[in-house]
Amino acid sequence: MNIKLEDIEEFANESVGTYLFADRCFSDDNLLINTQEILKSKNKEMRLF
């Protein structure tokens, strides 16, 4: 499953907590970095496994 930036923005606005992602969910490093930045801007935490 590939995560899309639109999906990240949507659930970052609606939910709280720490997000746990498998690193294979990201199609490239840019998407991973953008996801980290979006969640960070909303005071959310992100972890990879």
C-alpha cells in the first residue's frame, strides 16, 4: 500500500496521537519527508518500523 500526501493531510487534521508506519508504505524519500513535516507541523509524532 502506498500512502498519498492527501491521505496524510486528511487524517492529520482529524485525529490525535502517534502515527506508526511501515517504511514500505512510502513510494519515495520525498513522500516520507513531507509526511514527517506535515505531522510535525500539527504536533503529531511519527514512527517507522
